[in-house]
Amino acid sequence: MARAELMDFDTALELFEPVLGFEVHVELSTKTKMFSDAPNPAFSANEVTDANTAITPVCLGLPGSLPVVNEQAVRYSISLGLALGCQIAPMSRFARKNYFYPDLAKNYQISQYDEPIAFEGTLEVELEDGTLVQVPIERAHMEEDAGKLTHVGGSTGRIQGAESSLVDYNRAGVPLVEIVTKPIVGAEHRAPELARAYVSTIRDIVRALGISEARMERGNLRCDANVSLRPRGEQKLGIRTETKNVNSLRSVERAVRYEIQRQAAILAKGGTITQETRHWHEDTGTTSPGRPKSDADDYRYFPEPDLLPVVPSPALIDELRDALPEPPAARRRRLKEEWGFTDLEFRDVVNSGLLVEVADTVAAGASPQQARKWWTGEIARIANAQDAEPGSLISASDVAAVVELVESGALTDRLARQVVEGVIAGEGTPAEVVAARGLQVVSDDGALIAAVDAALAEQPDVLEKIRDGKVQAAGAVIGAVMKAMGGKADAARVRELVLERAQA
Amino acid sequence: MSEITPERVAYLAQLARIALTPDEIETLTGELGAIVDAVATVQQVATPDVPATSHPIPLTGGMRPDVPGVTLTTEQALAGAPDHDGSRFRVTAILGEEQ
């Protein structure tokens, strides 16, 4: 549907109540895969790059191969279930989900069906203005990821018109946890915002737990967003669509908003919504129909005969519960207080996705305000220009080291920006960049005094003005000195010296 | 009495991507029906106080530590492939999409 045909968002909300539901897939960052000891590509230290190199006979479903459960993946899944406020099943079971598609070589995916490891939870999600929303969690279950298909021969690389598909099974068998919400009602006009905040909260949780790298652009965290509308006053849920391929927080928000506007336009004209999966297109900001989907999709689930039930001991569950990190919303409240940030400052950090980076930098010794300033300022600017994540450019300890150099007077802000640039360019640690580029502030008063005297001598009129008490005239001389020193001087110290020498 | 009808057999065959002739459907309806009936007799023994199980022996556990093992080389992985491009399996373009 072209954007012009959409119903205005506010009008859509007047007529209909949106109901949301999410299926979020989290790739766990275990060293090995879910059922095979092949290296897990979702653990970046494994450095899996070439196609079909991280596979074993289990990943290919070769005859005679047998899956064996990765104990660490189960621990991670339990931790995630607990963090989502879920009950942990004393016994859960794997099941085969049978379907024919070459992304899995076995013709089935090992998943969990009626006995998931975690169920019935609640996740507290914080919206931008601090409003807390309780999102009901239906279940979180363990499964394996599928391989990656590249369609060739089609004009756009998509499946339509493709002549053949190339399959890389590296991702086949990567441990996944799928988190399914119950229908979420009551979000109203904040539904798109809630969608973003929900996925963002899951990302924060799995990062805090250290169980997933959670890079959406790499597919470590994927969200399918279900949206349905019901006329005001109606109790029965409307027909829903499931939008896939939403791989950034911004896209989640946009996709939900788009679907609300699209469905409202159809329903208002007396049309009906087709129950289907839809694809999100980042470039056009629209969704297009995918596969018809009915609740009666028949995957012939049955208990996986090759695997034993998972029976976590109460002691293990207690151990993992005790080790849970602080919930994200509570952590944010605490950090905001500890750092003494204003609402605006704190929101800026959170909405830039830099909370972890700032917290790590503070932990490395920097003052909160300085850590915030560098991450949301210079580093975010460079990251934006390079289309990269700020956290991937420079480490928190390097930022803390730069802050330390500025605070000790060894660097001016201007020099420090060059140091940050150098560190990001791969020139080494801040200390190494300072040494290599010769960026140390000139703190030798002798050299500064000589430069100040020279500048005053060159501008006798300014010297007169300063002597007459027109202190603001000193700016011209300070500028000349800074230029003469190549910027490697502390402007405040230069000003002091200019005023001092002018009276000499 | 068996719930296996010719329609059900045809449906299962379609789900399993097995092409069956009408004769085969008829034969299988009888055979599968007999199997299901045999299993159903077990249900007569099962009383409500016997929990359902999917395995005769209550085994649990059997997990492995998270330690990488030996992987196949790409050549080994592709050895049985009907077609490939040197590093990836080549399959006929499949209409449809991932599940």
C-alpha cells in the first residue's frame, strides 16, 4: 500500500484499538551450537566467515548423526527465562517442527512445542518518558536457527524470479531462544513506541546477562511484530499480520506504525485483513505480503526422539536466579541517580543506545558527565559518519583514558578530539596516539611566555587596551598564541599569562 | 474405531511431500488404521493416574559441555551435494519462504 493510501495515525487510533504481539528470536553466544559441537557463528570470537566451514554432520542432518544438547545453552535459556519473570519448567522437551525448506537439511527444525523451558512471565518495559508498561510473556523456548539462503538469478536477489538458491549451513543449529508475548492491549497511540522499547529491553537484558551479542544488524536479535486492530468497543481480537525482517529498533517502531495505518485504511473501507506474514522494507518504509499464515499451519510437531527431556535441578535454577543482573528499568533508575544527570541528559544517553558504553566508561574511572559528553558527542558523530556502532569504534577504557588526560591538563578538548580520532583510526591507545602525533599540551610556561610576549609585541594596540582595563581585548592575543602553539596549549593558562605579561 | 480416512492419508502424504496413487492411499488407510487401532488398545490400559510419557524409561540429562569439536571441511560438507558453487549447496529455487 502506498503511503498516501494509509490512514492518518491519529484517526486510525480513534477508530481502532491496536493489539500487539511479538516473537523475538535471540541467538545465544555460546561457543558451540545448540545440538552440535560446531563453532557457533553467533559468538564473534569464533570468527566464522567462509560458507559451510562451521558445520558437522549434525548440522547437515547426515544419516547416523545425533544431536546432543549444549548444557551452556540450556543455562543461558534458563537465565533469560528468569530475567523475563517466567516460571522454569521442571521438565521440558524438544520437539520436531516438520517443514520442507532447504534452510534446514533435516526437513525439520528442533524446537520446543507444548513443553517450553520457560513460560508465564512479565517484562517491565520503560517508555521514553519513564512510563512503565508490563508486557505479558507467554513463553520462551529453545530451538535451533536455520541456514542462510541466497537466491541467484532473480533480478533483485529476492526469491521472486530466482533460478536457484545457494545454501550456507553455518547458521544452521545456532542456539536460539524464541520469546513469545501474549497479546498486548492498552498501548494505544504509544504502540509503535512500546514495540521499540520492548525489543530494546530484551536487547539490554541479554547483553546484561552476557548470553547474546544482540546485534540486530547481524541477526543476533530478530523481531517479528504481530499487529491487529479491533473496532473501539469490540472484545474479539482482529485478524493479525506478522511482519518479519525488522532488523533495527527504529524499523520495529516504524513497521508497527505502518501496519496500524495500513490495516485501519482497509478496515475503514469495509475490507478484511488477510492473515499473513509480511515483509518489512527498510528503504520504502512499507510492508509487503509474504506467505499466507493460518493458525492451522500443520508442522506435525512430535517429541524429538533423539533427545532426552531437559530437567534442570532446583539448585541450578536457584544458582542462576541469584546471579541475575539488575533488571534494566531498575538499573536505569539507579544509574540516573548516581550520575546526577538531568532527565534530558539521561534520555539522550539511553535513546542513543549508549548506556552500557557510558556506564563502562564511568566504571573505568571517568566522570559521568565527561563520559556522556564524549559518547553522545564526538564518538557518536564519528560513528554516524562511518555508519558504525559507537561501541565498536573505541573501548570504554580508552575513552576513560582520554578523559583522564584532559582532566590532568595534558590535553585540551581540541587535542583530545584528535586523540579519539586517532584511536578510532587504529593508531593505538590514547597514550600511543598522543606520543605518535605529538599532541601533548605545551605546559612549559617558558615557551608559552615567549609566545605571549611575541604576540603582544605584534599587537601593541591590543596591549594598550588590556592595560586600560579592557580585558576582553585579550582574545585576539590568545588566539594568536594558540595558533603559534599549533593548538597545543591550554587556552585558560594562555589567558592568565597574557593578562599577567600585559601588566609587566 | 480408527480415525484414519483416505482424506487424512492424502493430507499427510501432501504434508510429507509423498506422491501417492489412489490405490496406495487405499492400502495405507487400512494399514495405518490397523496400527492406530493397535496403539489405541494401550489407552484402555492407561488410567488417569498414569501420566503420559513419550519414552518408556524416565531418562533425563545427557548434555554436553560447550566445547568446540572437529568440523567438516567445506569439501567434505559438499561431497554429497548434487550441486554446489564451490562453497555453498545449490538447490532449485523453492517457492515459498522460511518458516
